[in-house]
Amino acid sequence: MFLAIAVLMIHPQLATTSPLQAKKAAMDASAAITVSAGTADAENSLPTLTASLETPAQPAAESSEALPEAPLPMAVTAPAPMAYLSSGKRLTVSVGELRAENRRKELMWKGLVIASSGAATFDAWSTRRAITGGAVELNPLLRPFAGNASLYAAIQVGPALMDFAGKKMMYSRYSWVRHMWWVPQSASFVSSMFCGSHNLAFH
């Protein structure tokens, strides 16, 4: 009976000491594993280090051969600024050329003034001649002047207006109008010549 009581009293001490011993044993085992892993890593890294120390360094030529060659710089010569301008006409006009062009236009305008006025005078003369032969003036604006010499002055109104229009068109700000300044005077000349020729055909 004493033996049973003694076993019961010793058993809790064994039970309390066994978990402590198990914990201590587990800690010792983990420390041993850590130390062994550290030594294993050191052993593994040592050959790599020694291998890297033992292998000779690659020369710079091999690394440069592995890369593509850089393009060599080329000397670029800029083209001349006037190389792209292939126009046959000059871009600038001198003052003398402008004056000569203006003088030529003025001479042409004066020539057309004389021609259109002369054609209108021819139309008036042929009209007077046809009226004396029994013809009748068909233009209602000139009919009041057809019976006397005032027809020569009245018939010059149309050419004078065309001369004024041509002069204005010569100095217009629109280029296409400036190039067609001679059209009104030419139309006046042609119409007067046509009417005079028609009057001459009347008997």
C-alpha cells in the first residue's frame, strides 16, 4: 500500500518533467538542424566562390564580339537651300522692270483708246451715211442724235466708259482682273467695227 502511494506521488513529478524534457529535446534538435544547414550552405557556396576565383576573367574582346557592332558615323552634307527651287522665273522683280511693264501697259491702253474711238467714229459716219440713204437708227439711245452731227460726240460715250473700265482693271488687286484689263476696250472696238461694216452694207 505504501508502494502504491509512493508511485502516485512520484508520477506527477514525472509527468511535469517529461514535457519540459521533450521541449528541451526539440529545441536541441532544431538548433542542430540549423547548424547543419548553415554548414551545408557554407560548403555549397564555397565551391562556387572557389570556382569563380579559379576561372579566369573573360577578355573584353569576347564581350564586345557578342554585342552587335555600332554603326559608324557618316558625314552628312546638307543640300543647298536653292536645290529644291526649280522655277524658271525669278522670285524678285526690280523696280525698273515694274516701271517698264507699267509703261508697256499704258502704251497698249492708249492704243486701244485710239482704236475704239476711231471705230466709234467710223460707226457714226456709216450710220449717218445709211440714214441719208433711208435707213433708221435702231439704237434707242442714239436715235435722238442720228439726224445731226451730234451723233459723233454721243457715240463716243460708250468707248469712253470702256476705256475707264480698262484703266481700273489694270490696277485691280485681283490678278485675274489685271490680266484681262484689255477686254472692255477690245469689245468696244470690235462692236463698233461690226456696226460700221453693217451700215456700209446697207444700200
